[in-house]
Amino acid sequence: MNNIRGGARMRLTALVRKEFLQIRRDPSSIAIAFLMPFFLLVLFGFGVSLDADHLPVALVAESPSLDTADFLASLEGSHYFAAHYARTMHEAEQDLRSGKINAIVHLRANFAAGLRQNDGTPIQLIVNGVDANTARLTQGYVQGVWANWLARRAQSRGQELQMPVQLVQRVWYNSEVKSRNFLVPGLVAIIMTLIGTLLTALVMAREWERGTMEALLVTPVTMTEILLGKIIAYFTLGTGGMLLSVGLAVWLFDVPLRGSFWLLLACSSLFLLAALGMGLTISTLARNQFVAGQVAIIGTFLPAFLLSGFIFDIDSMPSVVQFITHFIVARYFVSIVQTLFMAGNVWSVVLPNVLALALLAALFMGITWKKSRKRLE
């Protein structure tokens, strides 16, 4: 019995060593594990933003006065707007149609007089609604500048601004309201999905194409040992890619990691096992690198990108699509990683998602073991 166990251990050690030698000789695996995370993090961290900043806005004042100048100066001083003056509404509307600006702030001729009346004075805001999200943000920013200007104006006169409802806002977890703090942690899950599925799917398919898998099948090694050898090697490589992604998120993009690093590492390891299981499942169905790569991208990356909550809110999706997201492995890890980065160790969020990850990892590993047989056909 000891000889049998010793032989199995030696075979497994040799298989793992073989995989690392193959990784060292094949730069594409190292590129997927390390260069791709760096490229994607830099691209999304610096190039993609859901924040609306320096929005081009035209300012139109029909009768310039001290009051109109003071209010428009408040808009110009806000980093949310890139404001410029238009002489007439016709000129501003032409700029809006041509796409040079996103909105028009129009102060009518009775603006200064209306400020001194009980019913106040209206401000006309015309917003380009093609991009609904930017339109809503623009409207909210203008309303915020208007409210702050009224409060400052009343304070300068020793008065108290009478508001029927006073709104006191507190932003938790992301007080700076930066989309980067939301996107970068979720991107870690997307990167790990690509690493886990592409590494195993492409490598297994490559071995079938080159004939090295047939050479392994005629040796005393079992299919379980072959799978374990690949899982151990590429789990190690994937963990390195995960550590690089987390390091870049914290040190390059200043995203706070408020939760436990060791809990993040444990959850990442569980998710990586599920991703490796998906890649191995793909490799049992496709023995061609091109087919395996297409299936991995279409079947894992795109659903993870669109349906995991990485960018698009799941609760805003139709009920049918929300149901489908329960079968997307990345959905659970995105929730975990965003919570650990932004809020900390919130166990009511972490534990249910960890359980779902464990079930899906066991499911994919079970499918792979069930479908893998030591035969050539």
C-alpha cells in the first residue's frame, strides 16, 4: 500500500513539474496570467470611468447682472462642469445639436428680480438626453450647485435659507463616490475568470493537438493524476495573477482594502478552483485551441462581464435575466470582492456567496472528473 501511495505521489510530482516546465517554455501562459491582468487593470482603471466630470455646459444670461455673474461663477468653479458662455440661446442650441455641449443653463431676463420675490425665480436647464445616465448626473449637479449657491447667498446676508425639507446626505463605503473604487475590485473577478478558464482550456486543447496527451495516456498515470497536475500548476499561476491584480488595485489605483486580505485570498482560491473547473470542462468538450478559446470567451468572459454586477446592476435587470445570473460563477465573487474592498468583512454577504462558489466549484470539478476518461476517442 505504501509503495502504491509513494508511486502515485511521485507520478503527481512529475506531472506538476512537467506543467511548470511547459509554462516556462510557453510564454503565452505567463502572458495570460500576468501581462493580461496588468493591461486590463490599466485600461479600466485609467481609461474607463462612470463618473461625469468636466461636462461641457453652455451658460446663457439674457440680462447680465451681479446675481447672474455670481451664480454662473459657481458653475464655472465646479470641477463637474467645463462651462463656457453663449451670447444667445440660438447659439447654445446649435452647440447642443452639434454635440459640442451636453447641457444649457439659461437665466432669463427676470432672474435678478425673481430672486427678491417670494415665489423665487426659475432656471431653465436643457440637457442632452441621448445618454440618460449623463443627463441625470448633469441635472443633479446643476441642482446641487443651485442649492449651495442659495445657501451661501443667504448666509452672506445673515439670513437662514428656508427649505421645506432639509436633506442630510451620508455616503458610506465610497465617500469620494469614485467609480474606480467600484470597477477595479470587480475587474479582479473578471481577470481571474479569464485566467482560470483560458489557461486550462487552451493548455489541454494544445496537448491534444500536439499529441502529448496521447503520450500521457499510455503511461501508468491515471486521469485523476493528470487533472490534479494541471490544477495544481495553474492554480499556482492563477494565484500569482490574483496577487498582482490586488497589488495593483491597492498601490496603483489607491482602492482601499478594508476587509481581511487572508479572507480575500481564501475566497479567491475558491473562485479560482471554480474557474479552473470551467476551463477543464471546456477542454473535455473541445480538443481544438481555437474552439476552446471561443467557448471560454463566449461562455465565461462575456457572461462574467455583463451579468455579474461588475458594471450593470443586477437588480435593474429583467426578472428572467436576474434568474440567469444565478448560474454565473463570477456573480458571487464580484459581490465578495467588492464587499471586502469597500465595506470590510461583512459576513452576511460573504458567507452565502462563498457557499454558492463552493457548490459551483464542486459541480464543475465533478463534471470534469466524470467526463474525463483515459481513452483516445
